[in-house]
Amino acid sequence: MRFFFRSRQFKIIAAIVAAVIVLTSTFGIIGRYMSPQASLVGAVVAPFQKMATTVGNFFKNADKRWNDGDKLAAENDELKKEIDKLKGELVDYQTAVTENEFYKKYLEIKDTNSDFEFCPAMLISNDPDDIFKGFVIDSGTNDGIKLYDPVITESGLVGYITEVGITTSKVTTILSPELVCGVYDSRTNDAGAVSGDRELSKNGMTKLYNLPRSCDVTVGDIIVTSGSGIFPDKIIIGTVGNIQSDPVSSSLYAGIIPAVDFDDIRNVMVITSFEGKGNTLIGKGE
């Protein structure tokens, strides 16, 4: 409606109406002194008087619509502000619920590992060139994070810190050949080491190698950390997906399905300290 009153068409109509008003006013004055039913002038004046009344009613109604429109616009603005406020409160509530669930799961880990010190962090970017699913988190030295600190989710071991900045850090995952971790089979206690393998990583798996042929490891067994080097004891790595003969040695190796879904990571915990923390193992390469 507002745009109409500013348009060229409205200006033309307004000019015509103004002319009509002038005429109706003129005839109206004449009509005051002469009965419309008794004279020719009255017959001429009557239609203009009617037109003047119609025009007046139009502008009166238009003004009312204008004012009503302003009132509705103001009410709509208030409703929009209220909706935005409610949306913000809903987001805050959902965030609080998610964070509570997040911390609850790590408190359960803390209960069984009282020596653990945690730093919560959030994934802020993936490395598109890293086929081993490395990523960057929003915590660094300002948060107490150090090189080679282990990184976990409630599901198991993610990897470790390989680059540290003031406010961000790079995480290298267990899919990478850079990482080597001492492990054992939680059912049989057969020991070995886990490190990434380029071919296995294409299927989202990592490699458990140096298994003796006499071992009792079978598909479905759960593999956990042995507590050597930089990783705490009994952190879940994943489950055995298959067992193969190593083509260059007399040992066996197993393809491990990680417990962590690397495509679904949002939040992690960095273990900044634990009893018996040692040095990192050197990656064996591919």
C-alpha cells in the first residue's frame, strides 16, 4: 500500500481527484443556496456532491488502512523478535543438553581413570588432503594441550596431537602410519602394535601387526591400548575385522575396524595427563 501512494499512477489519480474536489466544492457552495430538485444547477451539483462524498470516504478508508498497516507491521516486528528470542533459547537449551551428555560420558571414563586430566575440544576443520582423516581442534597451548597428547571420544581412541598452536591443534588419527600404538586383544591378551596402512585406510580400517601365528586372535575381538608410550591402558581401539598373513614375514596381521566413526566426530577430549605417561613411539611408515 505504501508503495502505491508513492507511485506515478497515484500522482495522476491524486491530480484528477483534486480537480474533482475543486469542482465539487464550487458546486457545493452553489448548491447551498439552491435546491437541487428545483433547478438545473441542482441537477448538475448533485452528482458532484455524491462524488465528493465517495472520494472523501475513499481517502478516509485509505488512511485507516494505512494506519492499520503500520500497526500490523509493528505487531509483526514484535512477533518476529519474540520468535527469534525463542529460537535462541531453544538453541541454548539444545546445546546445554548436548554438552551435558558429552561431559556425562567422559565423567564415566574419569570415574574409572581418576588420574586422567581432560581438555574438551571441538573439531573446527578437516584436512581435505589427508586420506587418514586428520583434523584441527579449537584448543591449544592456552588450554594446556601438548604435543603427542592422546585424543579420544567416548567410543575409543581417535589419535594424538601432532601440531600445537596457541588456540588450535592438529590431530593425527589411528588410520595414519605416523601413529604407532602398543595394543593387546582384550580376550586373549595377545599383544601387537596398531598403525595405519594406506590400503586399509581406504576402507576406514587400521592395522594390527606383529601377531605370532600361534595367537588366538579371532574376528570380532576387541583391541585395546596396552598403556605403553603416550597412550593410557585399556582405551578401545576397535574390533578385529579380518586376519591375514604378512607377505614379508612369518607373522600375521589383522584389519581393525575403529570404534570411532571418523566421519561423525564433532567433539573430543584430549588427555593432557595420566599416570605413567611416556614417550611417543616412532611411526613405522607405510
